[in-house]
Amino acid sequence: MRVAFESVWYPDYEERALKRGTFYIDGGAIKFTCDGPFDLVFRDTLVTPGFFNSHSHIAMTLFRGIGDDVVLEEWLQEHIWPLESRLDEEYVYWSSLLGSAEMLLSGTTSFVDMYFWEKATLEATQKTGIRPIFTPGIIERPGWESVLDRIEHLMGEGALVGIGPHALYTVSLKIMPEIVAYARDKNLFIHMHLMETEAERAFIHNNLGVDYLKKLDDIGFFEQPVILAHGVHLSDSDMAFLGSKNSVVAHCPQSNLKLSSGFFRWGDAKAHGLSVGIGTDGAASNNNLNFLEELRTAVLLARGISQKPDVISPLEALESATAVPARILGLPLGEIKENYWADLIVWNTTDISMVPYDEPVNLLSHVIYSAGTEAISDVFVEGRWVVHKGQVVGINRVEVVERVNELRRKIRKGD
């Protein structure tokens, strides 16, 4: 598909500004020169890179609303893990369709996922067009090595892949060196939960010591790019250490708030040079995959915790939501630059939530502080038109809703 964006506003992270100009989609990539004719032309509006969801469990849409009012440990052990033991490809396929549609409608074009039955999720995302980045989860138990076979299969399918040791309370330093060696051999990034709760912080300090990051470093953990989910209870010294590595914290504020896990200190992370991306976590702990809500919550929390209204600017927030995690992983997306993958959001600047604006900077402010999903008109993933006028292209929404409702009843009955 060949698309022209004529005289539109778009963010330029290098120049730290909102610019006005013309660019194109040609062959799935962004171009600044391109001859017509064009299949589509957008004019005089705001276009941003698609959002990059740095931490998710997409198929957990099936468990939305289960175990709503308990802390993480009880939520996992008494509500989620028993149901997950009943999952199969059918459950994951339909839940992934629902989850990817929900993500796309709020502008998410890529998501890093840690879950099971990845083949089913891959099939679902091929239908919707969203880009999955798989990190099959590892929990230390007999036969954990089978996860490596799933990774090999996904790589054979051409999917973007990392490796996902679940957390330091489910994966010990006994097998972590094997995981790190595999990541190095296959040139994979590492995706792991870290310091999500006070109980996890106590476990890590009691079992590994306060220098636990140095112990991970000693086995080569940080030789590959690393995404660390949550980071709520990272100390200042932890942040300073991670700021010196090729790592990013996937900040999931709504999940952290809902599970009473605490507050990630984005302003302090920034001061220590630690990169921050934004993640939704799963829809069972959020309870939605609305990236706009997540981003807004993250920025407002940073202001409240630091008591500094300028701690994170709208442009910085948008950069964290798009380009920052992509840079850590070395992917050509998240920015409107020549030859980058054409993952783009076209905004409806006449939507009620985007009005009024009398200068361009208002548009960025509105994206962060006021825009609803209704303001997202069209979405492209690598040039593929995946949302058109607020509707997901290529799926029957009614069918997906009915099927997921049916499967939810089935899994809770244990059939």
C-alpha cells in the first residue's frame, strides 16, 4: 500500500519538536520522497509512531475481572495459575484476537509478550496485523528446556523473539546461566519481571543479597538487551546500575496500582539515566489494554510522586511509548524516519478530546492528557492498514466477543 501524509504534524525526537512536513508509506517503510499515485492521502492532521507495549500477556484477556481485589501473590496462586493450567491453543487464539484488537484500537502496533501457546497468538496476530514480539516464559521446573524448542519454532516462523525467564523468585541462579548462554548464542534479548512487589524485593535481598544485579552481570545477563517489567521497588543504586546497561524498565502503572504493588519512580529513573518504556501488563491485572490510559497514568504518577510538573514532558512521554524500547532492541520502528517500518497512528484532530488547539504543541499535550481512543482514526503496521475509522480491519468483532465469552464460561467450569 502506498500512502501519502501531506503537510501533517509529526514528532521529531532528534530535534525535540513537533514538525510539519510530508512523508509516505511505500513498501511497508517510511519514505520522505515517493512518486504517486497513492492509495490513500491524509492531510493537515497529526501522525505519530505507533505505540510499543513493552510488557504484556495478551491472552490474559480471557481472565479479565478474575481475582480483582487481592495482592499479586494471592492473585497468581489462587486465581490465575489454576486457570492457566487448563489453557490450550483454542483459548489462547481467541483471547489473543480479542487482546490484539483492543491494543490496536488504542494505537498499539507492537507488543512484547510473555505467555504460552505462542503459535496460537502468532496465528491471531497475523489475522489482525499487530506485531507480536514473543518471549516465551520460563519457570524453573522439570522440563523447562522445552521452552527453547518453542523459541526455535517461532524463529523458524520468522517471528521476532526474545527469551523470558519469568522472575528471580521463579528462576534461580542455578539455571539462569543456561538461559543467558542461550540468549547470547541466539542473539536474543531477555525479558523478565523484576522488583514488582515488596515481597519480591524481600525474597531477592534475602536469597541473593542487595548486590543481586552484580550477580546477574557476572553471568553475562546484561550482555544482551534487557527489558525488565515493573521495577517498582528498584533502589537508587539499582537504577544507577541499570542506567549503565542496555536495559529498559517496562513501566506498568495501572497493574501496579490495581495489585497494590507500589509506585515506580519514573523521575528518579530518568535522573539515573535508566530508560523507561510503557507496558500494560495483562488484562487480568490492569484490567484493560488501553495504551492511552496507561501512558497518561504513567505521566501523572511521575508528576505526583516527584511533585514536579515538568518531570516528564509530553514529547518525552511519547518517545518512551514509541521509540525508547525499540532502540534498546535495535528495531527500526517507533520514529518517523527514512526507511523505518511504517507503524503509524493517524489522529482525528477534530475529535472532542483533541479540541481546541491553537498551536501545534497543544496536539502533543492532548495525546498525553486528554485524548480518548475515539481520537485514533487510522493505524498502520509496517504499511498494512489495520484500523480504519476506528474499526479493526479483518476480523468479525461480534464473533470474537461471543467466542471469548463462551470460552470464559468453559474454562471456569473446568470442562
